[in-house]
Amino acid sequence: MTDQEVLGPIIDGKVVASGSTPKFKAIYPVDGKEICEIYSCGQEQTDAAVRSSEEAFKSWGKTSFGERAAVLEHIARIVEENLEYFAKNETLDTGKGIGESLVQIGNSAKIYRYFASAIRSHEDRYIRYDNGTASVVIREPFGSVGLILPWNAPSMLLSWKLAPALAAGNCAIVKPASVASRAALNMVLRFQEALPPGVLNAVTGSGPDVGNALVKHPGIRKISFTGSTAVGREIGELCGNRLIPATLELGGKSASVIFDDANIERAIQFVMLGSLSSAGQICIAGTRILVQSTIYDSFVEKLKTKFDTLRVGDPMDSDTQMGPVINKNQFDKVMGYIDSGIKDGARLVIGGERLTGGIYDKGYYIAPTLFADVKSDMTIACEEIFGPVLSIMRFDTEEEAVSIANGTEYGLGASVWTKDINRAMRVSQALEAGTVWVNFYLDSPAGSPFGGYKKSGMGREIGKIAIDYYSNIKNINISSSDDVPPIF
Ligand code: NAD
């Protein structure tokens, strides 16, 4: 299977690689080399994508649950049969380790299969009332929905949005981030063999231009956005103004609360996994580590030893555990946070610098960085860094731990580490986060609803409930009587 030489908007199953719109480049984060050129969308192509989608909806919106399930199963097969190809594309776009890409693409296939099964087994509701009437409550698709992706996990997040959107009977228009469009566009192209033309289109280009045009387009009936809190707020305002629903999956600053009775080796392993995956460029990065004072010093030492032995290098090498950050912008942002941690008086335990020599000189590699003695009001403890930087804080009591953990404007995820089941339950309930993991982290199976509290977003993705977020409720009231009633 070969890639398209040139990519661009995908409308009615075909790449629109012509016209006067500017092109942008797909860049490999590891060496800064150009992989391909991508045509951007002008208003004309965005209009065409929406028109094609509206046309396709006339029949796709009427498909049976079984027909949609069959299409989703077909897409799952395409993903499974091209697992390595898609994983390589994901790494070429993002620089994340190939092992991690393989896991994410494998999970995407499971997401498509899950929603095939969820829609096949979907049951509408029948409600009987005391007055002898009844209603049938059904879910109906919105029509054309806009799916806006971030650059950090484009292939997997495409599945999180596309699978429930199609299951609910919508047509989708995908807008990948311009710094990582190629993997998602290639997937959208491969999926065309499973779908009628126009059911899945894509628009390409910058967020403020093309993303904004999609959100404002009168033919778009719902937006699902994953990205930063700042842009999410802007999109939320636009959707509010248009009175269309928006699912917003935004930033995070997730806490791991580690009590002294926890399985420390396991906690450390998951802290590494949860904070250094994709070089820390994940929304759910568990980078605020709260450790009980009684084990604080030994925990920091053990984590430092693990950081020291992490294999940072070529992401195409399956032994590599961490690759570079995506580009200079992200590098500068992360290094700025490291400087602020040092200036604020946090103790730099390990890392803190750009790695150099060999492959490191071509990409933006940041040494895994650990700060200890972090105070909860320091910038590195409060703001999303989106890089391989962890802050370790100290607590004495359960109440103090909860108060520090909740002391951020974000509320995406959290984890609790203890063998005491009562405490695990108490703390999980007290934490302000959309997902709390107890004695593990990160794993988000297709059936588990995912989303944020506070400024981490609105709505939920994946889990059966996601179908509700992609559909309207219609209540059909039925009378079984032929009587002619009096008027008052
Ligand atoms: P971003 O907000 O800069 O961009 C996200 C997407 O929105 C891109 O496709 C971009 O082109 C588009 N966009 C930008 N401005 C727009 C506008 N004005 N109108 C419409 N679209 C616009 O985010 P990013 O830098 O690509 O991704 C990183 C952020 O995403 C982080 O904050 C991270 O936490 C968040 N994220 C959240 C989740 C989650 O599930 N909660 C998952 C992954 C990433």
C-alpha cells in the first residue's frame, strides 16, 4: 500500500489536490524532514465538503442499526489489516514510539468494533403513562457533524469521535490539526472503501481559518472538538451562539495521589507510563504526583533511578521508550516551564535540558525531567506542560491530598494509590475529575466514558453514552384512544 504523494481535503471519497489554496507540509518530528505536501481548504472546498455530507446524509441517516454496525466492523477490519502501516503513519506525524502507536491503533480497531456492537444492540425506550398514553423515545442523528482533532493522538482520537458519530447515523467531516494531518487523512482515505461517498469527508488547513469556517458553517449540526482549553472555549462560544451542541475534550493537569501503603513499584511504573507516553504530550498526563511524606524521599529516589534508565531515541526503534516532542514551538513551551520551575525554587532532580548528540541533534528531544519539593501554587504544578516534566508534591493527610489534587482549574483524570479500599473509594469520590483510576492509570477501554470536569471540557467520548452525545432525543407521544375530548 502506498501513500498519496499529495494530500488535501477529502470530498466524496476523493482527494481534492488542486486549486489555488496554499499547501502545508507534513514534517517528521525526528529529523524535521518533509514527508509530503497537503493542500489546504478554502471556503469553496469547505462548502463543497458540507454539501456532499448533507447529500450523503439523506440516505446514510436512514440506514438501519445493522447496516451501520456492518460498516463499523468493516472499518475495524481495515484498521486491523493495516495496523503496522497506520502505526508508522502515527509515528511519522507525532514522533511517538512505534510501540505506543501500535497500541493506540490496536485500540482504535476495538473502538470501531465496540460501537458496531453498541449500535446493533441499541434499544429505544417505550414509556407508559397513567393517563393511558405512552411514548416511544428514539434517538435521531444530527446530520453533518464536525470532528476537530488535536495533533498528539490523531489516529486514536479519530476513532473516539468517528465511531459513535457514524453509529448514531451522522455523516462526519474531519478536521485534523495542521501539524499532524497526514495519519488521519490516510485513515479517512482507506475507510472510504467501507462507506458511501460523502459519509466521511475531511477538510484541511489551519485552525483559525478552516477549523473556524467548519464550526461556523450553517450545514454543521454538531461539533466534537479535542484540543486546548483556550480554543475549546472559543469553539464553545461559537457553538453556543449557533445553538448547536458541542462536545469539548480539553486540557488536563491530572494528579496521582500515592499513599504510603500502596504498591510502590507498580505506582512508579504507571507514573512513568502515564506521564512520559508520547513524551508527555497527552491530555491525561499524570504529571502532578502527590506522595505521602512518610515515603516521599524514597519515592523520589526510586523514580529518579527509573528516569535515568529510560531509553530515549529513535521512535521507529521498538526498544525506544520515548521520542522527541513534536516541534520547536512545543520544545520552547516546555523549556519555558522548566525554567519557571527552577526560578520558582522547585528542586530539579533529573533532566531539565535538551538532549544532544547523534539523533538528538535533529529533533527536539527533552530529557525526562523530575522536579521535587514542588509547591502546589507553582506554575509547573498548575499549568498543562504537555512535555516530559513531572512535579512531585508532598502531603501528610488524606484531606490535604484531596485539597491539593483539586487545586487546579482542570479536572480530566486522577489516580489513587492505596491498598485501603475504603480510602480508595472516599478519595475517588472527593476528586474532581472525569476519570479516576485506582491502583492503575491511563487505560481507557472502549466502554468507559471519557471526559473532563471543570476546564477539562464538556460531554463524554467513548462508552455507550457517546451515542447519546451524537444524537437528538425524539419523544413520540401516542394515544390509544379514539374518544373526542372536551376542550377544557
Ligand atoms: P489546539 O487547541 O491548538 O488545536 C486543536 C484543533 O483545533 C486543531 O485541529 C486546530 O487546527 C483546531 N483549531 C485551532 N484553532 C481553532 C479555531 N479557532 N477554530 C476551530 N478550530 C481550531 O490543540 P493542540 O495543540 O492540537 O492539542 C493539544 C491540546 O489538546 C492540549 O491542551 C491537550 O490537553 C488537548 N487534548 C485533550 C484531549 C482530551 O481528550 N481531553 C486529548 C488530546 C489532546
